[in-house]
Amino acid sequence: MEKTVYSLCFMCSVRCPIKVVVKDGQVKWVEGNPSVPGMEGSLCPRGAAGISFLNDAQRLQSPMIRDGARGSGKWRRAGWDEALDYVADRLKPIIDQHGGKAVALGERTQLATHVSQTFLKAIGSPNHFTHDALCKGSVNTACRSLFGLTDAQMGIDYKNCKHIVLYGRNIFEAISVKEVNNLMDALENGCRMTYIDPRVTVTATKAHRYWMIRPGTDLALNYALIHVILKERLFDAAFVDRWVHGLAELQDFVHDYTPQWAEAETGIPAAEIVALAREASAAKPSVVFHFGYRGANHTNEIYFRRSILILNALMGSIEAKGGFFFKKGPGEVGGKPARKLTEQTFAKIDVPRFDKVGTPAFPLPDPAHGVAQMLPHAILNEDPYPIKALIAFRLDPLMSIADTETTLKALNKLDLIVTIDVNHSDIAWYSDVILPESTYLERTDCIQQANGLKPQMFLRRQAVAPRYDTREGAMILKAIAERIGTGQFFPYTSVEELVRWQLEGTGFTLEDFDAKGFVAYGKNQIFWDRKDGIKLKTPSGKIEFVSSLLEKAGFASFPAYEPVPAPAKGQFRLVTGRNALHTHVSTQNNPYLNEQCPENLLWINAAKAAELGIQNGDWLDVSSKCFTGTIKAFVTDLIHPENVFMLHGFGHRSQLAARSWGRGLSDAALQENISDTVGGSPAYHDTFVTVQKASVKAAA
Amino acid sequence: MSHYYLFQDTRKCIGCKSCEVACKSNKSLPPGPRPCQIITVGPKMIGGLPRAAYTFMPCFHCENPWCVAACPTGAMQQRSADGIVFVDSSLCVGCKTCISACPWGAPQWNPETGKVVKCDYCKDRVDQGLKPACVTVCTTHCLKFGKVEEMTQIRRERHARSVAALESTAF
């Protein structure tokens, strides 16, 4: 018996539409959904490794309860009832004694996030947080400061773009398949690509212009670009007059930020900066200054991301073909979105969040995501109050939050750590209980509301029965809720039933997804009228260069640029990034992906390496204020001398993920936990390290 | 020579290795053998820009395949219908002679079976009217599979577009 199931990949968070072929209860084949433009069969390597993930014996197979000290690796397998009882028996007294606020739940935003949020609302906890802040909190805040809308509500019309400028947005290695193919089409049609990064990446090898910028100085570059654009009147005057609030203030602000000034700061020749400004202007409004995917590098992150968005506004590339657009929801065509469990009525929660987001102490980050990197501080200092339990739902605080040793100290203070995951993650290794989730090929999931130029809904469908004793996350949280007395908020007996409830009132049924895996609310792309129809959500209804959001919270819209000093002698700025073969911290143990890329290396500039007597392949000791670890050297001319670089996601500590255990070095262990305290992102690239040949493994 | 040609549009290739992973997954191979492989050369600076070659290396399915001639057991074969070169693993004894014979390293060693495995253009898929695994899932569709004479057209048409100057020609 062979059947075809249309579903959504989950080897990363992009959720590409896929077609799955199942024969005799086994997944035989996975490819990109042929009916979706930009997919048409395509998968990235992680998506292509989906079957090996499904069948891997080195993933979580059954509930487990700790049977020794935390992190000792001593476990006993448990049945679901025993494991769920174990969690409830410890969670209930914590809630009774300290209130629901003593429970935090962190997750990577996922299709059933409304279930997790419901779980916490039901117990009166405000402490839901997501991975998003760690990735792009400041991008989100920057977008709200200008448009009143978040980055998640914005999209890019790659296909019609005529010039794209990428600031370390390594679009051909940190892959989203549709974006890659739409940009490929544009390049084929003559689109120009400018790539700016202190390190040469695959994207750099495809670019028409590449600048090895001095690390941390992209903001100086942008202020100079804005300077040129205003001075030479290269902007879209009609669009700016209609939609921009604060042009005069911007003009005053950038007056002294000349290309010559930026050349000294960035290392990019002034004439080339002027040339880019003119070239971009010639392509307007089909020009994109990409605001980034991950935007969590420096303590001034929000101002850098704002400067990118301001460039787009000046080009008029907002709600334009070949530029940015605001995503349209079903309401645009008179449709209704899928329901969410969070629409139920809950008791009001009047305590602040653990990260103080939304209070005067941390006013601007998005409370829908919180600020995850504040968790260690909150736990260790009981500030603003004691946190006693953490549910880590496919989010690994140990490898995602900077300064792992401090995070570990904080976690050890907790009375209860529960991990819901598919992998033997590091947080699972340090947990008290592990509740294994079924993989994306084994479960149906909640509706994906895919807003865009054409509003659609997609659905992840179960392709095969679970290989092991695992369950869907939405069923796991419901089972815990039933044991602590909040089961009434989870009125379903299966995920399919939950999805049918979600679809009520939308005019669509579960069966409508059978043919292609998605449904569309309408046929045509929706662009708002650029003259009068752009529905901005700022108080002024305009694009706020002078931002009421920032100024009301006591922050400047245009703070003076602070020069970036060169690293102290013997030090390097540590920069991290991705390649096509791994997703964050979750795929390093996959058999095929591990084969392709088993460990990370430390990229170091050849001239600097020569000074330190380092050769390609040498074992190195890398030290920050937080940690010292060993890693092999990759000596190259293709990185700025002030930088060293390593891929994110290596140096796993869980011994049960045997292929990735101890391979490479964890960037999170080295990084200091510092933040952009305005926008909310961590400043992952503001850690400095020393590098020397390793004493221990030198002979290895 | 097989009737088919697997063309790599190098301008679109991003060296992501989706092809390699899909190939191995489709053939359920353990770590080690790679019936197709992307070899990256570079990047190095060329005229002020970093450039790299991501070169796709499957089996070329030669017209006169040395691996077939070298195989002492008849395991390595060429399909008469379409020229696809494949190994019948039930006849392979693991002698590795084909590995010695192939100038391009196409036959791969499977340590789990002790036999050779190689690119067969996913002949089972081809027989069903499908494309090989690598071509189907290629992230950027830079891999194309078809008749040899069709494949040269992509570059010709691109070149024609790049030299055509419709706006400034009187002809």
C-alpha cells in the first residue's frame, strides 16, 4: 500500500511544504511540495535527511526519569503515566506554594505554541518565552518602532527584486528553500547582489559586490549610505513625503556621517559607498536592504536594524514589487483565521514576567516572545521572584543562551526541569524528566496560518505512526494539565480533533488539505495602495524615523554613533553563523548531516595565525571571560583579521547523542550573556577571545 | 554513453549537498559511500571578488565503461535500453576492481555490505518516469536530467539573453 501525504517539514523552523510517500507504514520518500512555487520538489540537505532522522535510534524513544544526579546520565525508562505523574506531583506543590509564576516554559515558536501559552495562562504564569528573542528580538522591536508591525508581519518579494543588499544574511547557506529559489530567479533576471560580511561565505561567492567590512561597524556604513542618499536626493521623494515622519531629524543626524568618515570606521572605500547608494537608488523601489534573519550581534542592534529599514523606506521599497511587503491575513479577503486555544477566558495575570518585559525596566521587547537570556539572572537572583520549575520545549537554554556555565548554575537551582523534545539535547541531559515528542513525520500539528501576499493555511499531517513511545506536544501538555487540575482548557482528545476545532468558522475542513497540503483564501496577490492604503500601526500612521515607541520609553531615535574599538592585542571578536547542513543546535547528531559536517572549526585570518604560530588543523585553546575550550583551526585569508568565526551548535554535552557528543566547541559556552537592552536581542558578537595552540590536544 | 545527461547549472549551485544527502537517503546508505558528491574548490579572490566552484560528481555513465570491462563477476553492467551503468549487488563480491578501473572515482565502497555501490541515475525512479533523487530535491534546481541534446540549451539561451540588447538595437 502506497500513499502520498502532504505535510510540513520541521528539520528547521522554516516549515517548508513537503510531499511524503509512505509504503507499508514506512516513509519511502520526501520531497518539496510540487504544487508550491519555489519548492517544486526542492529540499535543503536537512530536509533531505528527514527519513534518517525519523529512523534514528539515537533520538528520544520513551519517557525517562532521572536516576542519579542531574547530568550524571543515569536514567530509567518510564511509562507515560509514571512520567506524567512525576511531573504533576512536583509541579502542583510548586504552583500551590509559589503561584503559577514560579513555572516558566520556553520553546521554539511552533504550530502548537497556542497550546503552550494556554498551559501557562491556565496556571496563572506570565512566563512563556520563545527562542525568537535570542534570534531576532531587536529586529522585531526595530520593525515595531518604524511600522508598528513586527518583522514576522513583513515579507520580501525576492522574485522581482533588482538589487539586494545583504548584511551577513548568508542567504545561500542559512537556507529557506523558497527564498533561495525566488532570489535565484531574480539573479537570473539580472538582479544585483551586494554582500557585506567580515567572512567569505557561499553567498559571497555568488555576489556582484562583496565587502569584507570591519566587524561591528555595519551601522557606520548605513549612516554613510543614508548621508549620501539624502545629500544627493537619491530617495523616492513622493513615497517619503507621503509616509515618513522625521526626515528632517534624520537629515540633521547623518550630516557628519560622511562616506570618508565611514571609510575609516568600516574599511570600505568612500567612493564604493557612494557607488552603492547610487546603484541602489537606480533600482528603486525594487531594491531590498535585507533586515536580516538572525539579528543578535551587538548591544546597539536595534539601531542597526532600524538603519536598514530606514534605507528601505528612503528607497520607497515598502509595499512595492521587488521590495518589502506587509503580510496579508485572511481578514484582507473577508476570511477568518484558524482558532487558537488562547481565545478562551483565563483569570487575569497581574505579576510581571521573569524578564520584566513590558515593565519600565525592559519596556520595548515583544512580550509575545519575552527575553530568554534573562532566565539565568532571574533564577539566580530570584529577581523579580523565585522561579522553581522550567519546561524546556524543544528549546535548549544550555546551547542557545550565552554563557553556559552560568545557565547551568541557574538551572541547578530549580526544583524541577522537564524537557519535551525529539532529540537527546543538552537540556534533556540535565533534566529531571524527559517527555519525548513525536517527530514531524509522525504527528499531525496545529494549523499554520501562512499570511503573505496571498493568505493561505498549511497543515502538517501525520505520515506514519510513531516509531517509538512518543506523543505530540499538544497531547503531552494536555496530559500534564489534567493532572494539575487545568484540563478543562484542553477540550480535545486528539490533535486531529483540535485541528477540526481550529478550522470551525474558517469555511475550510481538514479534508480540504488532502489534495495539495494547503488551502488559499483567495487567488490574487494583494499589494496595498502605495499612495493611501498602507496600513501602518504606528500612532502617527506613518513610518516613524522619529519613533514614538522609542521616545516614550526614554530612548533616542538617533543616538550618536559610538566608534567600535579594535580588539585588544591578542584578542579577537568571536563571530558565529550557520551553514546549509545544520539547524541551530538540533541536527548535529543526524547520521547524514553529521557525516557531512561533524564538527566546527575556528576560522582565523592567515596573517594573524602566522603571528601566533598556528597552522591549519592545529588544535587551539580558545578562551573568553566565561570559558576555555578546544577546537581545530581553519586558517584562511577569507576572514577579517579582527575576527575569529565558528559555526553555531557544536560541542554537545549529551553523551546519548553519541555522534555529536564532544565534537567541536560550543559558541554559547564562550559567549558572554550581554544584550541590546533596548531591542531585546543578545549581543552574541560582542565577546572577545584569545586564541593559542592547545597544550593538551596538540599532538592529536 | 547513456542516453541521459545530468547537467549541473553551476551558476545556480550553492554547494549545499542536498543532492548527496537525498541520494544516500534514497539508497539507505550508511556513512561513507557517496554515489554523488559536490567538491568545492575555493573560494579564492578572482578580480576582487570571492569565487568558488561547486562541482557535482556523479557517475558519468560512459559509453565504454571501464568499470564494466574490469568487473570479473558481471556485477557491473550497462543497460542496453538506455546505457545506464549500474551494479547488480547480488553478483558483486567486493573485489574493488571497478574502483581501480574508474578514472573519476565513481564506484563507492559500502562498508556495511562489503560491496560496491554507485550512481545508477536512480534507474528505478527513471523507469517510473521520475527524475533521479539528487535532481528532484536539488535546492536550487541546478541539477537537470534529460536527453543530452536538451541540456546544452540552458546555457545557450542564457548566453543569448546576456548578449541581447533589445533596447539599443536597430535590428
